[in-house]
Amino acid sequence: MAKKPAQKPTTKSKAAPQKTTGSKKPDRARLFLRVEDGDSDLMRILPFGLPTPLRSLALRSQNGRQTRLHRIVGKLYPFLQKLEGAALGPEGSIIGTLPLEEALKNDHAIERAIKVFEVAWQLGLIAIIGPNNKRLDAGKRTLPAGACGLSVVQSEQVYIERAIRVIFAKNQEALSRLPKEALALDALPRLRILSNMNAGALGEVRVKLGTRFGAIFTDQVDTDWLNALTHIKAYQIHALGSIFGPATSEILNWDALYLLAFAQAFSASEQIIDLGLDLRLIHAPDALHAIGSWDIRDVTEKINEELNKRGRPNTSNPQFETDITVFRGMLGSDFPTLIKQPASIIRAFGDLLRNVRSMPPSPQRSEIIENIKTFCNRYLDYMTPEALAALELSTEIEPDDTAGPTIPEIVGIMNGIWGKPGLGRVFFEQHLQRKEGVVALRGLVDDYREMVKRGSIQRKQDIATIIITSSVLDRAIARYISA
């Protein structure tokens, strides 16, 4: 056989340029969701031409579209299981070997399946064919799929809402209080937390937060805060709303521990209402608990008697009187000063008032009440937490010789320091604000208790006069007495 004449080799410089523009990337799709994938088994065996009108009829109704969607999911689900296993392995798997019927009853499985689908679709591993038999781009979330007539957004929403129904299966009433913004994939972890919340409380929160309610389903609030919110009672948030009005949304800025303390501290709405806007003055969770420990008294029967006298029916809810109101009436403009104090002092004053109330009307009772007013009015503003602790206030009405000073005795000590030549206002404004001044105050209190114990001083003596006119209690404060 004759050889073909050799062709002259082409040099690189004369070689024809390779066209790169317009070249197609290799198709990565491993699963195609076609129009016919939504058909029933019966439609698949019908003669050519018959499935088309039946398919068109099914796509016109919501039920028909969802039925076809479920058939697509039946085809899609095994593929999602394989992808999850390949990416996360058996230990990280949720849908894994879980049958589809069981997965549809499991909110975590539904959430995982949707997330795996999203990743696969964005990566091009899943191809969705539209009604025109053309493939939908991964970003086209609102265009209908040919197989079911629903968009990706609509299709996912069907299963998101199914997951939410599973989450709230034991709290259907709370489910009815959810707004549209809660029906989202990213909201599912937060909805699991809220599913434990009382439905009435959730409804009140929704009303009182108004347009800000949707924030609780986003990263604007952390999950610790959301867990604390589930402890809120309906009457608490209702009372808060009656005080703050539209500003109730400021609870979104509360610390989680503070919100939890608020939920745990108050057992009656009257406590919150009686505090009013002064609630903003209380910054520590333990201070909320301390105020919540102040006495409340059920006065429902008394109020019903008054209502009946006026020909009105009984109140349907229990009514309470609070020591918050008692202290507010007793202290007037000095009440805010008291509730800004550390929890230990707030609790001590609550115990003191409880003990005073147990006394029958008497001059001694009136004296104690007047001394409470005097201490709060004259001296509480000068007190640091350390100084208040140094006083070792006894809440007992008739303390023994080893107990700390009573409120009348403390007022006597304060009056004595104020009136002592060389001490006075300077000690309160300067020295008492420092560690050394607090040590001096504690030393004076210790000396007084020791003299009471020895019998050198009687509790009923005028302690202010003793401090002002003598040096028997000067040991601890002598260094501060100016010449």
C-alpha cells in the first residue's frame, strides 16, 4: 500500500487558536427532577397523550400540586440521604437510614433534609426542570417546577410548616399565636424553645412587642434570652405593657439573667404595676428577687365586699396589696433610693417592714416607722454597699444583746456621727466612701454592740447624744475627728 505523502508539520506560531469562549461547563447534576416525576403510577402507564391533560388538571389545585410535590420528595429523599452520609458520616447523620415516613414526623429530620437539598441544588448536583422543559437556575427560587407547579420557596414552606406542626404538637394553642415571620427554616431552632412557652404569655408578648416581635426569631436576641422568655407569665408581660406601653420592646435589650429574674420574682401583677417605671432603676437580678420577696397580701375578699356594697359583682381575679405600695407611701420621693440599693439591703428592709406589721399599733411601732423614713431620707444616699453591710442592721423588733443595731439605733449612730464636732457631713461625703471609712464605721458599731453586751450602754439610751457629747465610742473614728 502506497504511503500518503508526509504533511508539513504546523509550527506553534501558525497553529489555529483554540476557542474558549462559549464552551459549556460539564454538567454536575446527579439527579434530575422532571415534569413526569410528579405523575402517579397510573398516569405513567396511560397511552401517549393522555397524561398531559390530567397533569394540567392536577396542577390547577393546591392539593394537586402538593400531592405531586410529595411524589417528587419520594424520589429526592434517598439522594439526600446519600449526600448527608457522604458529607457527615454516620455520626453526623440525622436522616441517614430514617425512612421517609418517619422523617416527615421528625422536625429535625425535615430541617436537615431541606438544608441538604439547598446545598446540593446550589452546587448543581440536583437539576430542577421547569414547565418549559428547561432547567431552573439555582438562584431562581420563585419559578415553578414543572413536576409540581410549586416554586422552591413554596415547596420548602410546605415542609417547614409541617416541621413546625411537629414542634408544637403538644402546644397547639401557642402555634396559633405565631406570626408569618416565624414560619421560616432559620427560625426552627428558636421555635423549639418557644414551644415550651405558655400560649397566653406568648400571645401577650406578641401584642406588647408589636412590630419588634419578629426579632425573637432572629439572631437579634440570643437563645439564653429566649429560654428566659419562656418563663414569663401572661400577667407579667401584660402588667409590664400597661406601664411601659410601646416601650415594652426594651425587654429585648434586657440581659437573659435579668429577664429570668423578672419572670421568677413577681407572683402578682400588682407588684409590677406598683413598681411602675421605677423598675428601670433596678439593674441586678438578685435585687429583683429581693423586691419580689417583699410581702403581698390577698385582699380579694375585702375588695369584693366593697364592690358588693356598691351593687357590683365580685372581681374575677385575685387582688393583692403589696409592700411595694406601703414603702412607696412611707418614703415618698425617697422610695427610688431604696430600690436602687443592693439586694441584701432591699431584702432587709422587707423583713423589717414585715416585723413592724406584726406589732400592734403603739408608740414603739410609730417610732420604728419614723426611723425608717429618717434613715432613707437623710443617710441612704451616702451609703455604699460596704457601708450598709458594716451597719449590720437587725430586722428584729426586740433583738438580744448579741444582735446588730435596730433601725432606731442605726439612725442614732448616724445622727451622732453627723452631729459630732469634727466629723459631720465630711465623714459621710468623703471618708465613708472609702474602705478605711467603712472600717471605722464597722469599728464603731462593734464597740457599741460590745458595750451593750457588757451593760455599759442600754439599747434604749440616746446613742446620738452619747457619740456627740462623749468619747466612749471614739476609738474607731478618732482619726477622722478634726481639731
